[in-house]
Amino acid sequence: MNCTTKQVMSLPADTIPKLAYAISGKERKLSSVAEVTIFRIIQEALSNIMRHAEAKLATVSLKYSPSFVSVLVQDDGCGFSVPVTFGGFVSGRKLGLAGIRERVKLLNGSFIINASIGNGTSIRIKVKC
Ligand SMILES: Nc1ncnc2c1ncn2[C@@H]1O[C@H](COP(=O)(O)OP(=O)(O)O)[C@@H](O)[C@H]1O
Ligand SMILES: [Mg+2]
């Protein structure tokens, strides 16, 4: 069964990809709100990769700058068609990406998701902290 068929049938893919991570910039202690926000976002993004992406490789990159932190979570899996708004996901009780967007909004940050079918997915967030 291919990835798209699994998605259509809403079966979890549960594929565990190789995980690579990189930290750049000068690590520093963040506020507990920022810390929890970033942790939850990475957790949800990796959970999505395991459940939906059928990826071979997942990469988490964390970059510390003096006044903000940016996070990029990428995979080389099946990708998906990103809706203009997450309304359809929310009404279908898919709250992960909408939750990420809300958490980032609370910190006045930015959230960019790029995905296309067959070409993997990347989630990029940047929060002031
Ligand atoms: N890394 C990914 N690769 C492929 N599809 C993804 C990925 N992340 C999210 N998706 C798609 O976006 C949908 C919405 O994700 P999310 O809001 O986290 O809800 P849920 O994980 O509960 O289905 C998923 O059902 C899936 O179709
Ligand atoms: Mg999810």
C-alpha cells in the first residue's frame, strides 16, 4: 500500500526514519514558555513524519540567534497538499499543524510550511526569545 493510499484510508504509516539534527548559534537558556513551545512543535512535527510521511530521513535544525530561535523540521517523505487555511484539518479533528500555528502566534513568531506530493515536507518556525 503506498503512502497516498494509506493517507486516504487514514491508516497511520508509523515509519521510523533516520533522524539527523543540527544545532547552530550560541546555545542559551530560553524562557520556559519558549522552551515548551519549541519542544511541542518539534514533537508534533516528528510525530507527523512517523505517522504520515513514510520518510527515509528526518532532519531537525535549531538555530540560536541573539533575539530569536528558528527551527526547521524537514523530511524526504510523501509530502501533502497544504491547504490555504487549516479549517478543514481542524474540522476533521486534525489539530497538530493548527496547534503549531497557534503556539507560534502566541509568541508573535512565524510559521512556514512547504510540502508537495512526493517531495517531502518542511516546517520552519521562528520565535522571538
Ligand atoms: N510530514 C508530513 N508528511 C506527510 N503528510 C503530512 C505531514 N505532516 C502533516 N501531514 C498531513 O497533514 C495532515 C494534518 O496534520 P495534523 O494537523 O498534524 O493532523 P494529524 O496528524 O492528526 O492527522 C495529516 O493528516 C497529513 O495528511
Ligand atoms: Mg499530527
